[in-house]
Amino acid sequence: MYKRQVIETDQDGILVISDVFYPGWELFVNGEKQKIYKANTTFRAGVLKSGVNHILFNYNPQSFKIGYLLTILGIMSAILMLIIHFRMEKALQRESS
């Protein structure tokens, strides 16, 4: 998820976004990654230079990456268990024949 804006300023300043400051957000100003600051103990903020600024807030939390990895591992484990189950079943059928 991302939010993209173009902001033009006549002097350097601070952009304050009234979204909640939460881990996982990344800020890019004119294509360069910038630090996100906590504004008023709750909101997100970033430093802007004078002129035209292309702003991109990207939400990329670590929890998504961990969840994705665990999902892939779970699917692979389930497939492996099915393969082992069917091979053991075939082996038992051969022994009983």
C-alpha cells in the first residue's frame, strides 16, 4: 500500500501527515529514502526541501514479510506431509499384497 503526492514549497519545511505513526512505513522524497519522524506523539512527518517534491509513503511492515514466509513454509510442509503419507500408504499396500 502506498500514498503518492506532489508538493511544491517555497522554502524548506516539515510535512506532517495526519496518519498514525506506525512501524513499517517508508518515506521517499524525490526517489530518495528519508527518515520518518513522529510528530505530536502520534502522526508521521518528513523533511522537505524548497521546490517541487515527489512524496511517496510506502507501507511495508516486517510482519507481512514474516507472515508470507510462514505461509510458504506451511504450504511446503503440508505438501511434503501429503507426499510422505501417500508413499507410506503405497508401501503398506505392497507389503500386504
